Amino acid sequence: MKKILVLAAIISTLISLVHAQKFGLKYYLPQQASYNPEIPTPQQVIGHEIGEWHISHDRLVNYMYKLAEASDRIQIKEYAQTFEARPLLILTISSKKNISNIEEIKGKHAQLANSETSGQLDLRNMPAVVYMGYSVHGNEASGSNAALLVAYHLAAAQGSEIEKLLDETVILLDPSFNPDGLQRFSGWVNSRKSHNISADPNNMEQNEAWPGGRTNHYWFDLNRDWLPAQLPESRGRVALFHEWKPNVLTDHHEMGTNSTFFFQPGIPSRNNPLTPKNTYTLTSKMGEYHAKALDDIGSLYYTKESYDDYYYGKGSTYPDINGGVGVLFEQASSRGHAQESIHGILEFPFTIRNQVTTSFSTLKAVNEMRADFLEHQRNFYQEAALEAQKDQNKAYIFASKDEYRSYHLAQLISRHQINIYHPKKPMEVNGFSFSADQLYVVPLSQPQYRLIKAMFETRTEFQDSLFYDISTWTLPLAFGMEYEVLSAKTFNNNLLGQPFSAEQKPAGKIIGQQSPYAYAFEWYGYYAPKLLNELLKRGYSLKVGNEVFNGADGKQFARGSIIIPVGIQDKTSDAIYNTLSQLAIETGIDIYALTTGLDYNGVSLGSRSFDKVQKPKIMMLVGEGVTPYDAGEVWHLMDQRYDIDLSLVPINEFSRIDMDKYNTLIMVNGRYNDISTPAKDKLKTWLQNGGTIVASKNALKFLASSGFGKFEFEKLSDKDSLTIRKYADISETEGAREIGGAIFETKVDTTHPLLYGYYKPTLPIFRNSRLFLKKADNSFANPILYSDSPLLSGYISKGNLDLLKGTSAVGISNYGKGVIIGFTDNLNFRAFWHGTNKIFMNAVFFGPNINRAAGR
């Protein structure tokens, strides 16, 4: 019996030792370091050792505040809030002396971007600035868990090495780029963790439910939003970035379980040509530090074999066009607390340790290469200033009849410390006349010259045909702007008038006196759908004009204009006027008072050419199989921009719901094979009775294959003209056939209800799929066709380009009294494709009114 008890004690001791080795601070932190006992360890605050559980965001925040309270090396502040009201924190970490002079240090560092005065700066005593960011994808959690350890070390470590680092470096530590996603993921894995940890890849813990923790509240990939900056997390982060303009920014991610560890540089042929070569030289030198650190702990890694630095909307690439160096780290993911891999059991603590290790190797590299990074930043802006002087183009000018869309583009650009102005006088752009208030001018001669070029350029030739992300993002095309480049002959600084101010939003008004008869507003404005929906929610009876009509003062209203007859409303004339006055200001849309319905030059207001607009009652299918990004973009558009009610209905609940509650169904890209036959039959009955389906991409293919509409697609051919290729070329050959994201020209019928609010015969559309919809035999059923020379910017293979020419971007098919409107492309891409949002909303509001003769 004694022997058994002794054996049990030994086993218990061994388990405790293994547990301590796996989760204790010594496993993660430098062996030679000593720590100030007055600084709390993570375990003392969060209640468990790092790696024992996944850190929840609330506990992460609590620890960071406790750390800041205990250490005079740290300043902490909340720089933004998520949609779910979670704080985004930045810890400014440096020596006590630097912290006491932090604003002065920040001010001097910012002068590196001023090419006129930066040459006078003494870099010898200037600290380098490092921005360390973790887990922009919430389910890539090793980053945020590592942040706890990195922050503790920087606050508590003692000795000459840490003192030198802190004296010569300002560290901006962002422990969670994506609080909502991190909280969602940690809740999933922690609530499904067994006492006896399962590493089975089929286990529930390792297979989180849709939409997963990768994304933010509206299911956006925040790592694609640095340049568009459409979301609160990104807006706060970009503002913070430019407040400091860090020399280095680290971006800690995870990848597939059977991988190892990746650090940049990535594939050299896929770098953005606007980024200076020295950026990659510095990245490569840093890589030697990461390699040594990982060698020392025996971790496998690779570099230069995948990922790229092309799209400036990613966290590891955005710094490259702002005088800094972005570094991507990718750690093989355990997803839960452990998972089987080709290398054995991959445990969560191991993934954290690699992130901690490369965080420290980054700091070591920056400290020892400090002069190189500071000099690089100064040279970046000095060289950009010289390039701007030599450039024969001197400014970009853009405008639109939609003043809010123009405003939002100017707002986006200005977030990146780019100066924008209104001109002093009216001008023409692309043959259209605009007032000075409608026009925006972006001079190229300013510090952000290279970033401006990246925003406005079109590019169709590339060194490499493979892209980790999109191959183009030309912002004026994304916003559907009229824009031109101004040369030295057409531009000088005397053209510039009032600087753009984000505080001066477009404000509409009622034009004319209070009317007892009717009001009307045009459909050009970005927030016209919001205005229309708000009136419908308040019980107004509204009509859309399908023909041109005229006001009393010669004002011509284009197709798609909305009329508000006063006499048929159940509201007083005063109440109507007050409501419209308020909404005009909020939406930036002018509303015109009409004193008569008579129009001998067009159509009178009682004409049959006006259709009543019904209030949309919308559901969107979500859940397993549906692409979360596409669904989230629709949800965000409806909820945040247009205040439109939207029900998110899981596919597995679809068969049980009462379809009569809705008149509109949205189906974004995804797989819908789990919809049962009885559910399909129910959907067909609803559609026959007058429902509207708005579908996109593979949802359209599903509907076509299920007998819902007459949609035919071009057959894809991946035949290779070469009969013999090397096996090593498989990945590149297959990848080059994809359309990763490019911009194409379409020809549009502006008389069609789907194009109400558009006034040009062509329209740029974003495409990232190989779904080619054949042109309909019915000539009325082709309102949007790809042109014969459609490529405007980005990469597409010749085979795909030949297939795309002349195909349709939308199909319209009648089904009983209902209609299916199917788009081959995502019109709401990443929330910054403002230029095609209106087409999507037209399908929702005006789809039921499309003449049945215009169907396939």
C-alpha cells in the first residue's frame, strides 16, 4: 500500500512539473531574465496560467489596466470601441524618463515625415517606435495570449538589457486588434474544453460554429480594412498609427494546423512596386533575428515562400507605404487547446511561445537596427517629395452628382493624413459640370504622395499573376466617381480653395415653400434608400417615377425619383413638411416642393408610370455554407447605413419559418445544398405569390440548378495550351486562373429600375469570381453587360477575360408573380464599394416593379 501511495505521489509530482513547464512563465520568457515582484503576473490577475485557458477579452483588458497601474513604464488608453462596445487598448511602453516626455518624443518622431525639416533631426538619440499588434483575427488567438506575456516582460523585467531597450524604444502594444472576435472564439473553445484535453481535429472544441471568431461583429475581416477604414476598430487604429507613424508594425496571425511558423519577407515577386526596395532589405535583416530566436527554442519555420506585400489594406503591408516596415507572423494553429498535426500534437502553449519569441526578436532587431529604421523613414518621405516634384501629374480631382458618396471618399482619404481641398471655382470633370462644393482636389505634392498614388492608380501589368488578396482597389472607381488627373499645365496651387473638413457633412433642404400638393426627391444620393425607408417606416405612401417628369420651375426629375403626395397621407401638411425638413438635413438630400401635378412636357404625377413602393420586409439566409463576409457586408449596409430592418435567418431554421412575414429574401454567396426539398417547395410557393429574391454569386447558381430561374452560365475551361509543364508549376498555374479581385467596365441601361440613380452609360464593377452569366436572349433583360474591353484595373488571365467579355452582371427571371434578381458579383465588397451599393438597394426597393417583359 505504501508503495502505491509513493508511486501516486511521484506521478502527481511529475504531472505538476509537466504542467508548470507547459504553462509557467519560464516556458515562455527569457531564461536569464529577472522580474520585479511588485508587478503582477498574468496568473495573479486573470486567475489561470497563460495557455491553460484561452484569454477572454474582458480578462485581457483587466490585466492590462492592472499592469499599467503597477508600472511607471506604461501609459494606457482606449483608442476606439467595437460595435459591441468593447474597448481597444494601446499600451505605450518605454523607460520612465521617456514616458514622462512622451508627447515631445512623439512630436519629434512625427517630423521624420516632413521632408523640408527632417534633415535637421539628430537621429542618434531618437527612440525607434514599434507597434505590436495581436490577433486581428479573433480565432487566431495565440497572438493575444502572447500579448499578456510580452506586456508583463516589458513592465517587470530588470537588468541592463531591458533598460537599454526601453531607453531607445517606444513600444505601442495593442493586445487585441479584434475584441469582438476574440471574445466570441474564447467563449467557444473554453466552454467546450474537456478536463482530459482532446486533440482530435473532429472534436467540437476545434470546430467552432458559423461565423467563427475570425471576424468582427458584422463579420468583416479587419485585416483587410486598414486602407478603406470603414469600421470603428480600423478608424481608431489608423488614427493611432498616424499619431505615431511607427518604424515597425508587427501583425501576429495563425494559419493551418499542419504548418509551422512563417515570418516575412514573403514572395518577392508579389511585392507592391510602390514600396521601396529598402523596406524588404530591412525586413530580410529582421528575419535573421527571428530565425536565430526560433532556432534557439527548436521551432520550425519558413519564409519567402508564401504570402505577399501587395494590398495596402493589410496590417503587415499598410506601414510599407507610410515610411515604416510591416511584418507578418503566421503560427500554425491549435484552434483549441491542442490538436493533432503532421508534426505531432500541437499544443496551445507552444503556439503562444512562438509568438512571444518573435515579439522579443522583433524588439531586439529594432533596437540594434534603430538607426537604419529611422533613416529609412526619413529617406522614404524625402524621396517621395522628390518623386512628387518630378511627376508630370500634380493632382487628382473627383466629383459626383451624389454629394455624400464624394464626401465619404474624401473622408476615407483624409483619414490617412492626406490633405484635400475644394477648388475655388466650378469645373468640368469627364465632360460633366460640377460646382466647387461638389468637387474635391487631392494635390500630389504632400508627404503621403506614394499613398495617394496607391489609392488612385490603375494597374493592369504585374510581375506575378498570383495574389494573396485583391490585385487592385482604385478608390475613385470603387466609389463610382468622375475623376481626372491634373497635369502641371492644368493645375497650380491657386486652384485650391477651402480645405476639406469631415465635420462639414452634406446637408439637404426643402427647395420651395411648404406644399399642400406633393414633394419629390431624386435618387442620386447615397442615402436616398435611407430616406425612402424612413418614410415607409413612418407610414408614408410613396411612388417611384419610371419616366422623366418636371417640376414647376423647369426642374427635371430623372427616372427613379420619389414623389410624396400630400393629399393621400394620414398626416397634416405641417407634420409632413417638418419631417421632410429634418430628414433632408440628415441624409444630405434636397427635397423639392411641387405645387401641381400637371406636366405637359413629361408625365403628370397621377400617371400610371409611377409605381407604389412597398416597405421591404427582408430576411437573409445565414449559417453554415453562407460566406460570412458577404452576409456581414449586407447586414452592415442595411443596419448601419440605411437603418433598414433585416432578419438573419439560419438555413437550418428556414424550413420552419413563416415566409408570409417577408416580401424579400437575400441570398449572398455560399452553399445552400442543406435546404431541403420541402423548404424549396415552400420557397417556390412564396415566390409564385409575389416574393422577391436578391441573390449573388453561387447562390444564383444554386437557384438555377434548383429550377428557380432561367440562368445559364458559360462553361469554364482550364485546358492548358502547353502540353507539357513541370510538376513544380502546379500551384502557380492553378492560382493564375483565379480572379483574385479586379475592376471591370460594364455597359449599363440607366432607364432600368436597377440602375436608377446612375447617369453614365458605363459603370465600374468589382469582381473576384469565375461565374460568367450568359447574356439573355431577351434584349430588355440585360441592364448590365461587361464591355468588349472590360479590364480597368487589376489582374485577370486571358482565358477568363475572353469569357467575361459581353456576359451579363445581372440576371432577372420571373417566377409566377415573383422575381429573382441575381448578381454575378458582390456589389457591397468590404463596405468601401460605395459605387455599386445603389444597384443592390434598387433590387430590394424596385425589384418587384420591374416590368415582366424584362425577364429572362
